[in-house]
Amino acid sequence: MPLEFEAIDAESGEFGYTEDRYGPLLGQFNAILDGHETGQLSDAKYLAALQELLAQAPDFIDAQTQIAF
């Protein structure tokens, strides 16, 4: 699986990889992020939702980085 990292500025960046592998998870992932940012998901529910994604795809780096953050 090719993985790329693009630096946006000195403090942020984004991972990139083929949509065929993680495309279906990206919608779920973005919904989890939005839910947390808007206060609909508590920290505990946010982490639990990310863990559920990782159960489906343990090498989904976006979820790993959010948990580490």
C-alpha cells in the first residue's frame, strides 16, 4: 500500500493513500471527527468510535494519529 505524507505547514500535514483500500472508511472517519468537533461525541465516545474503525482496519493511519493526538 503506497502511503504519502504532505506537509501543509510547520504544524500540520495529511496522509494520502489509494481510495480503493480505505475509501469506505473515510466517510465514517469524517463523521466521527465532525461529531467530536461539534460536541455531539464526548471524548470517550470519540475514542471508542475510532477504536471501532481500527478493529475493521488496524493499519488505518488516520485513526491511529487521532488517538495519539
